[in-house]
Amino acid sequence: MKSLLFLLLFALPTAAQTAAAPPSTADIYRSVVRIEVATQTADYAAPWNAGRFSGGIGTGFLIGPNQFLTNAHVVSNGERFLINIYGSPEKHTAKVEHIAHDCDLAILSVDDFTPFAKLPVFKIGTAIPQLESQVRVIGYPVGGERLSVTRGVVSRIDFQPYSHSRADSHLIVQIDAAINPGNSGGPVLQENQVIGVAFQGLRQADNTGYIIPTPVVNRFLKDIKDGRYDEYTDLGIAEFPLINPAMRQALKLPNDGLGVLITNVTPTSACDGHVKPGDVLLGIDSHEVDSSGSVLIDGEKVDMHEIVERKFAGDPVALRLRRGEEWIDLTVKLKPLPQSRMYAIKYEEKPRYIVFGGLVFQPLDTNLFATVQFRDVTVRRYYSDYVSKGLFQKMEDIVILTDMLNDELNTPLPDASGKVLKSINGTPVTSLAQAHELLHPATAPENFIIELEGVDRPLILPAAAIAEANKRISENYNIPRLSNLKAK
């Protein structure tokens, strides 16, 4: 009897051994949560409307005390958030603490963390998974209500656009497992350590999914430590590959496969005043830049901008250039380029607009461009040149006449919708707020003379008739407010 008792006691784990035991698979699954979101999406075709209401499902996972990591696109435009623990019917109210649309990541918290307090926290790695290594994707994809687990192999490491913002490119990892709606925001694991976040798939191919790798995830988490997200920085240069031997010969470059040609430097950017179009960039932070614009990092060839991707505002970047026969080594300090958000889809914002005598004015951005599909060459030129040629330095907004709501006041006028607003009563228009001031002066002129780019005849509205026209238009088109000048 004594010997049997001894054996039983000997087999029991000590307290230290129990504490050190890794979490079970079931516990890990409980730390992967299902996120239900009710959304409201702005209507840029009729910006005074409340917008479209809908909903969706996504995945998140616990990374710290009351911190659930997910994708930005899962919670974008969200009005209500509910979180489910695996195996539990209870729904927990949540809110967004931080969101980064440029890298498609977000942090949620719940109102009451007590039910989650004893769940294991996922550890996020630092290394990029190796090609051909196996990964496990956990989430709540369409096709069922319960948790789904799939396995795949890392098939590619690349630098590609993130579809959420349509304007940002970052490091990605491609796997041969499908990432379906609902999987978004779920953890991608190797040996129970997070090596990425599932975020988008490829519709044109079967079993092809993409994950946000740990360098991007860890940068986001580091950025928000001060309580806010500051977005990415930018060198502010455009480059062209130097693969053509004839071009290299014309630039008097050796045929060594190194260097890219700088074709444009954005005004006010980090490189403005330091780098010139026509320079050849051969090195960045001691990394050789090859003729396709790639550098070698951690044994993998990636886009040279990946070096900048891992830095923050104020950080230095060393550049090695060749300008004609001269070699130039210089250091620039990184800074954000907020004007470049013109090309990103905006979320959690209300459309800005003015309705005046039936004329609808809106500032040009990617949301509006995607809605209206402008064909006017001038509008397209303003859009493409806004950042690269520094139009933002003199024009805070490119104001567009997007619609002409039918009314007896404007019926005689030619249809000039889809044109850039040039001036009001002779004053050039540089922002939507300024246009509103010009249309609502302290002393009204006899007529409002509105000139548009590419339209020979100005649009003339008698000032005395505006008030009655606005009243009719508000009632006929159910417009509660004739203007909104603030996005938030």
C-alpha cells in the first residue's frame, strides 16, 4: 500500500511543473474569438444620406490583457461589435481601441474582460516563416458557425498591395490555404506561436491566401504603445528599374545589376531637397539596391521600401546615390506624407459636401472616384498629380461639381457635372471650406458666377433666388443638411 501511494505521489506534477505546462489545444481555440460587426457605409453618391447598413463576421485573438488583434477591414465602419468565445453562446460587447487602415490591423477590447482573464495569450513571433514550412490557420470562415482549422505551406514571400486601403503595399506571406470571408483577423500559427494574421485571398486562384507577417504586426503594436497610431512614413520617391543594358550604358553605369533610377521626388517629402530626379539609388542603410529595386533582408530578396517600412517618423535612413559622375552619401529623416492618403479608401468618415442651388460640390478622393468613375481628363490629371507634383501645396481640396439636382433655378444651365471647380466670383477655389465661405458671404453679390475647368461658359445663379431654391431642393430630395464640411 505504501509503495502504491509513493508511486501515485511521484506521478503527480509539482506546482512549478503545472504552471510551466503549455496551454492545451482546446484552451488555444478559446482564445480565438468570433467577431460580429454591424456596419454603416457612407453613400458618396448622395452624401447627405445616412449610408448603407450591413454586417459581417470576422476573427480575432487574444494577445494581451483585454487586447484582441484582428484586421481593420473586419471592424471598419463598425457601429456595434460582439465577441464570442469558442464553445460559448454568450456575446460580449466590444469596442475598437486602435485601428490602422494602412496595414489592415486593429485592436479590440471588451466591456467586461472577466470571462477571458484565464485564457492563454498568444505570443507573436519575430521571424518570417521559411518557404515550404507548414502553418495552421484558425478562424470562423463562411460555411459554418464553429471554429475552422486549416493547414497550408508557405509558398511565397513578397511585397504587395493590401486590398483594404487600395493604396498601401507591405510585406506579405502567401500560403497554399484559402483565406475565406470570416477567416480575416485569425491567427496563423507555427507550433502555437503567431507568425502572421490572415487577411485576404486571391479570387483568381484556388487555395491561395495571404497573411500579414510579424514585422508588420509588431510595428503596429509598437506604434500604438503611446496610445495612438501614427501611420507609416515615406521616402517620397518614385523609382524605375535599371535592367535594360542600353539604359545603363546611357547612364554610364557598370553592368553589375545594381541601382534604380529616381524618376520623381515628392515636394515636402523626406527626400525633397536631398534627392533629385535622375539620381541613381544604389544603397539604402548599407543594403545594396539591385536593378529591380530589391534588397536582401534575412536571406530573402524584398522590395527596398521594406527597410523604411520598419522605421518610424524621425528615424534616419542612409542613402547612397550616384549623380552623374559623383557619388553621394547622405542621411534623410523619415516623416509621414499625409497628403498621400488621397489615394486610400477612407473609413469611419462622413462625406463632405455642399448643396447650393441644386449644385453638389464634393472634394476629390478615392472614395468619390470609386463611386462616380470620373472620365474627365482634367479630373483624372488633378487626381494623379495631386501628390507627385505637389498640387496639395496650393490646393487643400480639389473640389468637383459632382451633380446638378434638377430645379427650376438651374434647369437653364448646361450640365457640367464631373468638372473641377475653378473659381467663384473670380476667386480661385482651394478647399471645400473656402468654397462654402465664397458661396455664403456676409454681403451677397448680385450673382454667383461659378467657373469650372474645361467649361467655356460659367454657371450663373442669381443670389436672390438661392434661399427659395435651397428650400425646395431640401424638401424634394429629402436633404436634412445642405452642407457637411467635417469628415469626423
